[in-house]
Amino acid sequence: MLKLENLELLKNKKNLLAFSAGVDSSALLFLLLEQNITFDIALVNYGLREQSKEEENYALQLSKKYNFKAHISHAPTFENNFEKNARDFRYAFFDKLMQNYDNLLTAHQLNDQLEWFLMRLTKGAGTSELLGLESLSERKEYMLLRPLLQHSKEELLNFLQLNNYHYFVDESNVDEKYERNHFRKEFSNKLLEEYQEGIRRSFNYLKEDKENLTLGVEELFHEKELYVLAYQYEHQIIRLVDRYLKKLGYLLSSAQRSELKKEHSLVFGGVWAVEILENKIYIAPYRSTPMSKEFKELCRVNKTPSKVRAYLFDKKINPKGLPIPF
């Protein structure tokens, strides 16, 4: 019997499943139904394959049969950099829908986790980046859950075939012009065929090690989009900034991570201010709003980092009233 991670977090919640009609998301859909978890689905039709319309119709049929909503979006044609543009479009669609849901569920599984690991390994990455896929992560307005990370594609396929559940096979998943497909064909599939149990155990051990890296970390203050974090060791800075910016909807590049090793007062993408001072990390939207002379003086006296001051002024957050010495 396949088990879903964090099953308790799905009960009595408003859940949205990112659905494609492929093996992974179809398996997750039927597993949720078997566990009596209520949910709706969201599907993006990119219109690139003949069977795209069939997949959309299948999603609509399932919604009628099992009495859940099916949100459908049709993507525009992307002339270049398809993977990134498609992902950005997909998550913009999900983010809009998530105003009415608590949890977003994706069907990433063990193969995906190994592919990610190998791809990051070849580019240079630390533990946090190598384990980019987490079973539970917090976004700005909702929780993102990946309940299938412990199970391989083969196990999900066996589940569907054993129960005679319908699914589609996306031919583009074997097209090696996409980097992920190259890693899948040449490396991850072959490794999992021979070493699945060992790989599964290794990821569990690595997750424990990753948790140990955050010892001594504390969220000291949070109001609106301002976060103040305490850390104990230098190596925790990148991990914390990456995690909290991701929660706020911003993904750090490898170049930006490198900047964090050298600079302690930064603005990323012209949008997010990050200040590091006395074992504390301050994260807030970057503003250039003119501030009153009185407010500037209050910030100076309380040693408020310069790049977050305008946001405090905009949102009427009093630095003197915060529970920590700014």
C-alpha cells in the first residue's frame, strides 16, 4: 500500500491538486480519493501535443464523476526558454487559485528528487540546494505539499495498472532537448533500477542532516512581509534567506547566493531587501519612500538596518515597538 506523507495536514483543509493526467498526478489523485481527502484540481493545457485536449477532457470527466472542481488554464505559445516560462505561467495560475485554498499538492516523486539532486550536483550546490524538493514547504499564502516523494515512478505506475486506473503518457518526457529528460534517461532511471532502496534511505538521512543545519535558528519577528531571523552559524545565512524569500515568492539564483557570502546588505531583483546584522537577518520588500525626519531618527537610535526602513515607514511598523533591539 502506497502511503502519502503529511496526510494529517490534508484533512479538513481546502486542497488543490496540480494535475496533468500523467502517471504521477493520476496516482496522487486516486490515492487522495482512496483516503477520502477532499480536493479540487488545476490543469494547464500548453497545447503542444495532440493528446493535450484528451487530457483536459479527462480532467473534466473526473471532476464530474468524483464531484470536485477542475480549474483549466490554456497557456500562450512560448517562443523560447519553454521550461522556465511554462513553470512561471503554471505557478502564477496556481498562486491565483490558492487565494481560496490552504494546500497546494504536487505529484513530485522519488525519481524527480534524484533528477533534481543530480542536476544541482553537476552545477555546484550545498545540502539545501541538493535537497530542493521538500515534502512540506511554506509559501507566502499557502502550504506546498509533495506527498509522493518516498515513492518511485515504477511504484506509482504499478499502483495505477493494478487498479486499472486510467492515465496518459507525455511523449515530451523523453525528449532530451530538455535537461531534466537527459538526466532522467542517462542517469536517474538507471540508478533507481538497481539502487532504489539505498537511494530512498540516503535522502531520508540527508533530510535529517539538513534539519541539523538549522539548529539555533529562530524567527524573532514577523509582520506583513517583514521577517527578522536569528541564526547561530554563518553557513545558515544562505539557507535561511533562500527559504524565506521562497516563502515570499522569490527564488534566489546561484549568483545571488554567492553575493550573500560576500555582502550583508543587499537588494535582490530590485524587490527584496536583505540585511544581516549582529547574528540577525532582516528581510522585507525594498522601498524608496521618503521618510519623515522623526522616523529616520527613531530608526537611527534603534539601529534599524537602512534598507528595511522605508518598508517599516510605509506599513507603519514602529521599530521601537518591536520585541527585539533593532
